[in-house]
Amino acid sequence: MRHAVFPGGGRLRPNLCLSVAAACGVGSELDAQADIGAAIELLHCASLVHDDLPCFDDAALRRGRPSVHAAYGEELAVLAGDGLIVLAFELVASARISPALVPPLIRCIARGVGAGGGLVAGQAWESEQSVGLRTYHKAKTGALFEAGAHAGALLAGSAPSRAQSWGAFGARLGEAYQVADDLRDTLDDTASLGKPVGQDMAHDRPNACMTLGIEGALERLRALLDQAVEAMPACPQPERVVSWVEDFGARLYPRAVRVHQPSANGTVVADLRA
């Protein structure tokens, strides 16, 4: 389980949770917010362990080193992923937050990973003969970003309807991340990504580049980042989230596409250069 979590990747989902909580104002203590962010990251790490298994991607590398099943065997990898899922909800249950917050947080996070439209649904779509690109992206990646933003607003004491609005913002960021992942899978190499490339084509999975073309995928990425900023609800300290989104946007593009400029609303976008 430690092998799956450390040294770790970008920690994007928990940092989104903490950024939204900070932007929305005073709420739970920082340690409690960190526990919820950590729970979201553990669920993400669990999904990577299972995604790398021979029955799915059969990927020998993750974050530049052997994947869990390559290092410890398939049986322990399945159990490690399961253990991380359980540990995530244990963290939510033991976080120092108001008891009234626990049920909505569990619902929020569970939906991000569940079969009704979360990570499990996204993984299941990979086993189908066909699926719409956006349906796949929203479940596979968008849902857990949505949960991160939604959870951050709940931790700050936002009303349920307001917290759901933050979820819509997070979902756009998650879709953008998956489009960027499709671009990197198509344009980058194993050394720069730390995991195998060309997986979508090898496994005949939906990929924005194959569906929209490189230029179309870049346009989709730009549009989703802009839509995320436009969907951001009013809050006491918007700069806490805007700065995070700008940093997030700047790191999304594959190495082959590294000319950045701000769009009209401040979101970082990229131009494809010959």
C-alpha cells in the first residue's frame, strides 16, 4: 500500500479540495481538511493499482517505477487496492470534523468512485464495445475531481447546493485532465510520463486524439479550462482557486506542446507550434 501511495504524483485532487476549502472561507481545521484530501488521494491511488493490473492495462510501470503488481504480484496488488479504499473511508470517519459533515462527505466521495458514474463506472466503460468520449471522461476522471471540489466546499461550511456548484467546477477540471492525459498518451514517451504510452490505442479505448484529432483535443482542453473558470462560484477568496487552476493548466500539456499563453479570462492555454 505504501508503494502505491509514496512517493506519489501531483496530488492534484487533494490540493483541489484544500484550495476550494480555503477559497470558501473558514470551516474545518486544516488537519481535518488534510484528512479528507488524503482520503480522496488514497482512492485515486487505489484506482491506479487496479488500473495497472493484467486484466486491465497490464502496465509494468507507474510513476517511473514498477507498478504494484509488477513489484509484489497480482494477488497483493488486488488486496492493496482494496485496502486503500477501506483506509480512505476510515480516514473520513475519524477526521476531526462535525459529525453532521460525515454523511454528506461520504456520499460525495463515494459517488466520485462508485458505479453510478464514478471511477468504477469509468473503468467498466473500458470493457464495453463502444462509449461516448465525454461519458467515459466524466466517469473515469472527472468524477473524482468533482468530489474533491465538492468536498472542499462542504469542509468550509458551504450549503449543500453551493457545494454542488463547486462540484460542477471540479468536474470540468477533471475532464480537462483526462483530455490532457489522452494527449500525453499519444504524444509523449514512457520516460517522461513514468508509465507506458500508447495504451489507449493498444487497448482500443476512447481517446480524445483519436476521436477529435490532435488540434481538436487541444481545443477541447482549452475550452474545458475556460468552462471551469466560468463555472467557479463566487467565494470570499477566489484567488486561492484561480492560482491553483493556472498552475494546473500550465502542467497539463504534453512535452510536445509547451508554448503557453493566458486566455482572455486568465486560464492558461497552449498553442500548437510546428
